[in-house]
Amino acid sequence: MRYVLGFEEIDSTNVADVGGKGAHLGELSRINGIRVPDGFCVTTDAFQRVVAEAPSIGALLDLLPRVEPDDHAAIRTLSADIRRVVEAVEVPGDLVAAIGESLARLGEQASCAVRSSATAEDLPNASFAGQQDSYLNVAGLPEIVRHVRRCWASLFTERAVTYRSHHGFDHRKVRMAVVVQRMVFPDAAGILFTADPVTSNRKVATVEAGWGLGEALVSGLVAGDVHTVRDDRVLTTSVATKPRSVQASPGGGTREAPVEPSRRTRAALTDAQVVRLVRLGRRVEAHFGRPQDIEWCLVGDDFHLVQSRPITTLFPVPETGDQENHVYVSVGHQQMMTDAMRPLGLSLWQLTTPRPMHEAGGRLFVDVAPLLATPAGRANLIGTLGRSDPLIRDALRTVLDRGDFIRSLPDEDSAAAPAGDPPAPIETDPAVVTQLIRESQASVATLRSEIQALSGPALLDFVLADVAELRRILFSPRSHQVIMAGMEAAWWLNDHLEEWLGERNAADTLTQSVPHNVTSEMGLALLDVADTIRPHAEVVTFLRRVADEGREGDGFLDELAGLDGSAGLDESAGSAGGREARDAIRGYLDEYGMRCAGEIDITRTRWSERPATLVPAILGNIRNFEPGAGERRFEQGRLESRRKEREILTRLRALPDGERKAEETKRMIDRVRAFAGYREYPKYGMVSRYFAYKQALLREAGRLVRSGVLREEEDIFFLRFEELREVVRTGHVDAGLVLERREAFRSYETLTPPRILTSDGEAVAGRYRRDDAPPGALAGLPVSAGTVEGRARVVTDMARADLETGDILVTTFTDPSWTPLFVTVAGLVTEVGGLMTHGAVIAREYGLPAVVGVERATRLIRDGQRIRVHGTDGYVQVLD
């Protein structure tokens, strides 16, 4: 075993030996032209040996996994006990000698920095920055050894233990090395980010600088100067007032010291020095292959780099292989699915949709740069996206206003385009909708029948062929006509009725309880399930226990039928109630069990696979509603829309040219009510097919597990569809690739995708450019008219929702799977959404005031606060 390694012996392969910080320093010292203060690492083998020779440490480590990540008091007590034992441990003599030998090469009395370097630190997917301790200006072997022990102990600070617990790291598998590095005593120091940490722009570097040691900036003692640089040009400089600095103390350690008045408002670096530093940073970035967070010191006119780590918060940029500028629009923000997707889900969605897409961070993006380049394409794109999501529109305009990012091209010569008649406007014929639904149902039934007997390559070939059938149905011109007819009718009504009557968002009321909306029907159908269960007290008690236990699978449904009639009911009544409950839930799952949160990702767990997800919503319906609520709710919406229609037509007829206006409006009302509900059906048909695919592919995965090809069935989720076809054909899988993708997916889950991302890596955030919201209000997009006040319930997981009638649901995004909660709440606020996304459509149909696209709503609104939602004007007020 090697207990000490010099920097010259270390590279990126030594993370297990010297931790992330040590490995990066070894690599950094190998880059030509980069000055790194010399040093060595006390390896993880030394740490492991000390822990192994102190049984009391092992006993305490065994207790850590038993403590809940949020039990701060228990973690505080246990981590303090571990640190005391580690700091008091006796370091073996041969280890002390090895440290002394390496120290002698630096100079026995040389001042050193002694810094923690854990194996789970400075990793590409988790920085662990600030979790362990470092000590500056330490001299002499006894003090170096003492501070090595303190670094070992810092692996068990409360913040480090909590961080690892929340991120799923095994406390026993994370080991500690210690870096011992010759101190430099700088005139100035700071941090260099080779990508802008705010915008994520990879071509803009940010330099922070202050006087003395960099600890003044890191600790927040002073604010530093901030410079931004692009292409060897300083773009901006902000010089801070720096009244204090951190300096080395003569007796060891550091001290605060005042800065002379003449230097307090002077820049710590000249522009030339800033540019030179960024050039060094670009060399480091090129060596590591990704943007870096670099700690630097300036001694005289020489820069010394004392650390470099990857910037882990940047959203990845799609790979194109060209040098062109690209503007990527998030698909997830259009589909109400901003979570990371697994490779099988990504690839199947790409097979389903004809438009080319780019992958980054487990999400999909569409490059709209070619459309933005021409006047016609630009106008059409911004008009279409802007009506749905003003934040995307504003972000695109921000990019265009720069004038130098997108090349401007003329529109193609329309005369050269083949002539073609525009599609005939669709008439108001509800039979068109029923026919489209019947065709989709028949096609899905054929799929379910034919896929059952297939396996092996034939199954994968069949799925690929059926995806073509899915695309035919999904993008049927007639289906598109119906959807657009409903949307355009709604837009017409909103525009004209605001102009003629001053009535804003009138279509919101006129589209309540429209027919054929499979998503809103799904929410009302769960009220009917509650009606079946409500009379049976024993069943309700059992379901409460299921909800508390967080059951997996569908085993509890079989248990329902076997309830024995306790809790005051006779045996036959109890059993009958259980069977009725089981049959009602299974009937609901037969109709809607293919749905789930994030349903465009085939790998997500469906309700039929985990029916307990629905139990909290069923119990909420039992608690909050009277029998027959589903039918009454639909009828109330229908009557309200008819009342609104009569009111509007009466008011229009009183206007000049009123009969014509009323006649046109009546035609549009009939059209929107005939067609608006159908908009939800194509996606329902798609996820129905997806679930059939998934069930068949998991059966095939089970066969591969039994034959030893796969380790577990869900390994197929980390293969792209074409890769899975090859695995099924050859009976061989790259297990390393599956593991790599699992780890990548875990890192992607922690990222928040931007609405707009450029090829420079810049996340462009749009904003609402309006002044009609009161001070302090949270601006958003109005999607369902009305105003409501109530208790905010911030919910990120439908299965954990505990809602009462009158609550206002606040969440990141909603898709059709959230609809069962809409029957309880009085209003809706989401961070993501547009005018025609699912949450908006269902909110209008249920008559719920709703505001979507409210940035950081789940963080700015606290659970339980009283809020007011202005669904007509598009803002939310926090009243508490």
C-alpha cells in the first residue's frame, strides 16, 4: 500500500487513492505552462488503515445508515461523536514517517495548505464543494499530522453526512485523502469560472478577484471584483469595495487584516491580467474537456493555480459536431415533462415524432435556428410559441435582438414552391370526433391482440412497425384539423369578445364540460370510484393503511376482496364491499391505468403498475365530496357554459351590427364545444400504445434476465430502442454502458432544463414584459379565467398529495395524470405551462382559475400560505 503520493505520481486514474481534489491537482500539475504549487497526498489507504485499527469508529459508522436524512438532531450528535474519535486517533509511526519524508522535499518548516480530498468530491456529477475542511499556513510535521487527522474527521461533519444521505452516497464507501501543498502568499487571489455561472454561457468566462488569500471571497468576508471575458476581450468589470483581506498569520493559520484605503476601491487585477488568467483557464478547460471552476493566486505578476474542479451546475449542450450557432427550444416545456428521461424513453419519443430532436441532460430539444433565420419563419415561430408560452417568445427575441447570433436569410422564393390548395375549413360536425376516436380505439385493440404472442426479434420489429401506425394516427391531417379548429375557435372568441364586449378570456367559461375530453372524464371517473367505496368503512380504513405504507405493485387489490367484515360490518357485507372496491379500481385502471406522471417517457411507472398511487386521491374524494359529485360537476360546468353563451349572445345583439356578431360568435361557440375536447385524445391513444409496448418489452426483458443477458429487467430502460433490438438479436449487452447510463441519469435528475438553450451553452431566460401586476405579485400566463383565494398546497408528487376542498394546487408542472387532483382544488399555479397545455385545458374545463409559467413558484410560495390566483390577468399574490 502507498500511504503518500507526490503530485507527479498522480493523474485522473487515482481518484480512489487521492480523492477528487488530489486527482485534479495531479492532472493540473501536468499541463504545460500551468504553475501549480508542489505537494503530495496522504492517500485513502492511510485513512482506511486508521479507521480499521480503531473499532470504535466502525461501530459508530454502522449507526449512520439508520438515521433519517432529515433527522438533524440525530445526525448532529452522531457526527460529532465520530469526529471526536477520529481527531483523537493515534497515527501509526510508519505513516508519520512517510508524511515526514514527503514534507522534507517541500522543506520541513515550509508553510503548507492541508486540504481534505474525499473520493466523492469534485466529481463530474456532484461537487460536494465545501463539505469537508481545509487549513492554511500549517508548518512542521506534528502540526501537519494533526491537521491531517482534522481533515479525516471533517468527512463526518453534520453538513457532509446530511449531503451524502440526501444524495444516496454510502458513508462507508466514501473515503478521505488529504492534500498537503506548499503555500503561496498572494497579492491577490480568487476564482475563475471558464463558463458563466449565471447564464451557463460556455464562451463567457467570469473572474472574481480580491486582495490577499482567496478565503476572503470564499467565506463571504468581502465581495470581490467581477470581470467577464469573451474572446480575449473584457466585456464587463465591476470593482467592489474591499475593506478587508485574509492574510497568513506569523504563528500559523490566517488572520483578517484591513486593506489600505487607497487600494480598497482599486481593481485587484488589470484587464491584461484578467485576459491572461482566462487564457490559462481555457487551457485547463481543454485538458479536462469540460468547463472548470479554478482557484488562483497572483504572486507578483505570476499566476499559480491551486485547484480546478468541474462546474457541475451547467446544463449540457447538445452535440452537433459543427461550428454553427444553434438555438434549442425545450420539448419538455411543451409536453409538460421537464424531468430527465431514460434512453429508451428518449429514443421512442424521437421515433414517434417526425421533427429532428437533439438530446442533452436527459431531455430533448428542437433546434429552431433555421426558422429564426428567415423573416417568415421567425414570425411564424415566435407567433406560435409566443401565444402558448410568452417566456419562450421573450427568450427568442432576446437572442434575435443581439443581432449577431443568428444569420439573417431571405425567405425562399414563394413562386418556386409547388402550388397547393389550403385545407378546407372544417365544419362543426361532432361526428368527426367520434369517428376519429373509434379509429384510434380499434387500432389500439388490434395492437394489444397482436403483440401478446410475440417475442425475440419479431417483437422488436413489430413495435417499430407499429410506431409508424402510431405516427399515422397521431399526425393524421384530419385529426390536426379538428384540434386546430378547436384552438382557433377559442382564440377567435377571446380576441373578438374582448374587442366587442371587453370580456377577457371568455372562451375559458365557454369550454367548461365539453364532450369527448378523455382527460377531464378521467378525473370525474375517480369520483365515481370513491362513490363505490365510500359506504364501506372497513375498505376505507384498509385504503388509508395502504396510503400510509406507500405500497408497491397491485397486491393490495387482491387483499381488498378478502376483507373479513370486521370494524362492525358482518362478514358478507365486508367481503362484498372489498370486491366492489377492487372491481371499481380495476375498472378504472382498465380505462386509464396506462397514465402516469411524465407519461411521454415509456419507462415511467404507470398507474396499473402501481395502483397505490391513486389511493390518496380516492381517499381525498371520499373525504371531500358527496355521492354523485362527478355527474353534478360535469352538469354544473355544462350549465355554466350555456349560461355564459346566452349572456354573451344577448349582449352582442344589443351592439351595432349585433345580429351578425352574435351569429358568428354562436358558430364559433358551437365549434369550440364540438372540437376542444378532442385535443386530449391523441395523447391518450399514444400512451395507450406506449403501455402495450412497455408490457411486451418487459416480458422480453424478463426472458433476457432468465437467460443471463441482463442483470435486471429495468436495464432495458437504459438502452436506446435500436440498441435493445441488437441485444435481443445477439443475446449480448454492454453491461458497462448500462451502468454508465444509470449514473448519468442520476446526475441529469438534479438538473433543471432551460426553456431556451444556445449552442454557447447559454440558458436564456425570458421574462414577462408587462406592468399590470401589483407590486410583489408573481407574474405568469393567464390560462383559465377567474379569481380565487385559498390555502396553497405545494405538491411535487401526486401520490403524496393531501388536499382539501378549496386548496390551491402549486406544482412544477402538470400533465394528464394530475387531473384526479383537479376535482378537489379551487385553483392552479404551475412553474411550467402554456395556453394549450394539459393543465390549462383541464383547468378551463373544470372552471378553475389558473396561472402557469410562474417562475420558481414552488420555492417562492410556501406550503400552507394563503394566496390569491388571478386567472384572468395572470398573476399570483401571496397574502400571508
